[in-house]
Amino acid sequence: MTTALRRIGFIMIIAVIWEVTSRFSGLPEFMFPPLSQILKTFVTGIINVQITAAIGVSLGRILIGFSIAIILGTIMGYLIWKFKFVEDTLGFLVTALQSIPSIVWFPLAIIWFGLNNFAILFIVTIGATWTMTVSATSGFKNVPKLYQRVAWTFGSTGFHFVRTVIMPASIPQLLSGLRIAWAFSWRALMAGELLGAGGGLGKLLETGRSLGQMDLVISVMIVIAIIGTIMDNVVFVRLERSIETKWGTNK
């Protein structure tokens, strides 16, 4: 409770400073709108579904792209861990590709798919796949050899070995990979929607910029920050606790 109160108090202090500074700065509202105007625009956007519709579009895209990235990353991580040849080839390539910002892929995505939803989904998937692959590979490699030898002694092989030994022991690393991959894919989504077409929070940001409505721009930025905070501090934390309890990895 103390932590929550501190955070609420800190946000309130920032809100008061913003409101006072905006009103006495002498800058026009379209450049530095007061927080009261931003909140009014935010509430209006929720009521007339302008913001809520954009949220739905963005969440739908990231759900698809992030799910694909998790599957691809986990599979490639397993193959890199399991086979030396794959590690020397695909593993080397993944390490190189991870250093490329996902938005750099957008021009290529436009050429391949056009300026549409598929291009945005592509960079969202790319934004998370390499990070998930590296995290999965690291998690599988760090499974204690003792665990593996004991499992082999009791006759565990194949899928049973992976399901009962490798996956539970890799959970902490996989969860860390999920959180980082989410952050990369969320940023890639916003960048793709800013440059692309078809709605979403990023497109709404661009609309606010083109119309000179900084209150709308900041309202959307607040929504983006809220969603990111909820995903990281609520969804992933609860997922981590649930999986650790299920697999018996919590301390």
C-alpha cells in the first residue's frame, strides 16, 4: 500500500507542476496544453470511441504478432540449443539480426506487403522474434546438467524430457525474454502505425500531430504508457507468479 500511495502522490505532484507550468509558461495551448485540457480530450476520446477503437486495433495487432514471435522464437531457440550446426548458422544470424532496430524493416515490409496491416504485423513480429530466440536459447542452455542426467537416468526422453525438465528449468529466462520481447514489439507496433495505415494508437498520434492537437497526442501517449505499465506490472508479474507456482520454481 505504501508503494502505491507513493506512486499516486508522485503522479499528482507531476500533474500539478504540469498544470501550473502550462498556464503560466506563456506558450499557446496547441504547443503546451494544460493537463485539464488533456484529460478532457482523453475522456472525450473514450466516450466517442475514438481512443477505444484505436486501442482495440493496436491490441489486436500485437496479440497476433507477439504470439507468432513467441512460437517462432521458442522453436528457433530450441533448435539452436539442441543442434550444434543450427547454433553455428542460425544462431549466428539471429545474433546479427537482433542488432537491427525493427523499424528499419518497415521499408522492406512495405515493398513486400504494401502499406497495409500485414506490413505492420511483420515488423511487430520481427521486433520480438529475435529477442525471444536469444532468451529461449539462453534459458535452455542454462538448465543444470544434473537435472538432465537425473531425468535420463529415470528414462525421460523426447517430448517428456523437454516438457518435464527443460521447460520448467528454463521458465525464469523465458519469462524475462517475454517481457523484453513485449517491450520491443510494442514499440515496433507504435512506430509501424505512425508510418503505416489502418488505424491504431500510432495512427491516432499521427492524426493529432497533423491537426496540431497536442492534447490528443499527449492523451494517446498516456494510453500507450498505461497499457505498457499494465502489461509489465500486472500481466507479466501475475503470469510469472502463476507459472512459478505451477512448475514449482518459486522460492
